[in-house]
Amino acid sequence: MQEDVHFRILRILQENPELSQRELAQVLGISTGRTHYVLGALIEKGLVKLGNFSAAADKRRYAYLLTPAGIAEKARLTQRFLNRKLDEYAALRAEIESLQDELKLGAEMAPAPRPKP
């Protein structure tokens, strides 16, 4: 689960580095405190760095920029995420086919309706 949060943060920040922690938390659907903690860990690992967001009216705002190591980690996490989702898709597809077979079998075994007198 933590890996998914890291992946999602890296993915979102690569596209929107100017997001505030509060905005990022809202997009992710997690608390601002957790977002702050995870961002701190990503910065400490050297995957994200802080830069000044020069276009902002408030010069205290920062941009969260992926480092080359962060881009490489995002690629690795993307592959793992994709593999996990493909496995889930295959399992779901097998379950759907099984349920469809079950419905067909049930329909074949159901007694024919009796004509009303």
C-alpha cells in the first residue's frame, strides 16, 4: 500500500509539481499529515527535491520536482503497479467467466415452466 502511495505521488508530481501538500492530499484522498510524511520520505531518499515555484504570486510556494533517481523509481514503480493490475485483471476476468458459466449451467438445469391451466 505504501508503494502505491509513493507511485501515485511521484506520478502526480511529475505532471503537477506546483501542487501544495493540501492539494496533493485531496487528489490522493489521504490526509495532509500523511502526505507531508510521505513527501518528507521521498525528499530524504533523494527522489523529490524542492524548488521555488517562480510563477506563483506567493514566493513561499514550492514546486516538488522529481530528481533523476525519482524518475527512475517512478518507472520501476509503474512497472510493478502495471504488473499487479494486469494480474488483478486476469483474476477478475477468470471470475467473470466462471460466473457466466455458472449462470448458463443454472439456466440449463432449471425446470421448464409449467403451462397454466
